Amino acid sequence: MRKTVVVVEDNSLLVKLYEAALGPMGLRVVHVARPDAVVGAVTQAKPSLVIMDVQLQGGSGIDAVRRIREQQGLESLPILAVTAQPAAFPALREAGVQQCLAKPIQVDRFVNMVRSMVA
């Protein structure tokens, strides 16, 4: 059975980049653009990993992470935050993110990080 990754990102170009990087790894990508739809998508998709943008239209990725962590059974779901604001890393980790990656991403580093998190 293929593992699923939920990508929370409102930039369509980055979504295509993630799909191009994750597809060859055999991962199924479920895309969510709005932070208010994250918990429903995660509950339905049952992913092995969530890739979370921090600055989203309509809300904060940090708040979305907190809402995920409040759900029973999702307390330890791996979450990788991707942000252009490295200063947000401490707040992201406090909210429950396991790994953080600064934009612009290096694809090789991104792929290696994802591979280690879904193993």
C-alpha cells in the first residue's frame, strides 16, 4: 500500500515541485490549500507525513499544526514545516513540528528529509 503525504501549501508552483519530488518516491500526495481544511484532510487521508507551509492564505500553518496535535491519534504524526521564515522554527517546534526546512528548498535535502520521516 502506498504511503500518503498531505501537503498544505497555497502556492501552486510549490505544490507541483513537491508532487514531482514525492511521486517518484512512490508517495501519494493529497493537497490542501486552506488551513481550515487541514484537520479534515489529515483525518480522511491518514497520511504518513504532513508537509506544512507556515504562511497560508486564511491562517497560520502554526495554528494548523496545533489543531492537528489536538486531535486524538494525531499527536505524533510526523510534520515537516517549510517556511521562508527560519525565525519561526522555535515556534513551529513548540507547536509540534518534528522537522523544519527553510525556503527556498534544496530538492535533494527535501527528498532525504521526507524519506527519513516516512520510513
